[in-house]
Amino acid sequence: MIDGRPQFEQKRVDILLGVDLVQLAAKHQITDAMVVAGDSDFLPAIEVAKQEGVVVHLYHGAKPHNELYHCCDERHRIDAAFVDAIRRTK
């Protein structure tokens, strides 16, 4: 606690999500995966999922990691127009 307020930390979240992706792909429980990322942390899990036939859709900001960008099957940039389009569908 800091100043009487709880402090929250994210620990190993990327690896836990990567493990989930690999398990679901290996058990053929998914056909597509949507990954929101910009760095290369998910590359090993994405590569395994693709080997299992999963189509990987990357949702990213302005400058995603080059290898991540090229590894994924489909790419969608999250920008103001993307967010506005989501808002209009509600």
C-alpha cells in the first residue's frame, strides 16, 4: 500500500496470455486470434498458433515491432478513425 491506497502490479501478463493462445491453438479450440500489441513479446506464441492453423489479427498503434507486424495475417491500426468507427457502432 502507498499512502493507504492499494498498489496494483501486472506480473507476467504477456506470458500468461501467450500460454492461453498456444493452448487454445494446440487444442484446435480457436480459428482466429485477435492480438492487441506493439512489441515482440507475443511473437513465439503467435508463431505456434499460426503453425496450428490459427489466423492472427494484429491490432496495433503507430509503430508496431517490424517482425510482429509481418508475422501476423491481418493488421489493423488503432487510431482516432478506428476508435470513432467503434463508437459509431454502439
